Amino acid sequence: FRKTSAPKNEKLPIDFTLLDCKMEKGSKFNVEIDSGRTTWLYVVDGKGTVVGEKKKIPVSNFSSVGFSDTKGSITLESIENLHVIIGHSKPIKEPGIWGGETMGFPGVFLKDRK
């Protein structure tokens, strides 16, 4: 996986972590997340399951899942090769907009990022 953060000497406006994960078929990946953080993931390609908040949720191409309080960790399990973007932050209390290429937050959409 690849972790993205702000350049040195620059501070992000919020405490935010972004992980770019590529998994081979049949693998598992556990992400430790502090309790109280909002977590979301977006499936770029592939098929698998995500376990968080005691729920096992199937995921596949272009699907997204959000957890309001991760309570420790989430686990990804790949059924096929899987490419997932995982983000977590302190709650920002902004409504999210989900689905396909319009996933994002007010004024920031993935389809606008080239």
C-alpha cells in the first residue's frame, strides 16, 4: 500500500490519512484506526469484503463504504485482485456525496481531479 500525507512543513486543514491499497486475490489487510475517527473506503477495481464495526460488507468496483466510528480497525479481504482507497479522519461534520465518479465532499469531486 501507499500512504499519502502533506509535504513537509505544510499542515493539512484537518487530521486526515489516505491509503492507496492494491491487494492480490486471497489476501487480507488490517488497518489500525484510532477510535472516534470517521473512515471511508472506495473500491477502484476488484472484489472483496470489508469488516468494520462488527459488520462484514461485500464490496466491488466503484462501491464505497463509510463508518462513523471505526473503533479500532477495519479488515479488507480480497476475493479478486483489489484496489481500494481508504481514508480516515476526525469527524468533519460535512455531508458526503457518494456514488460513481461524483464521490467526494461539497465542492471537491473526484471527477474534477485529473
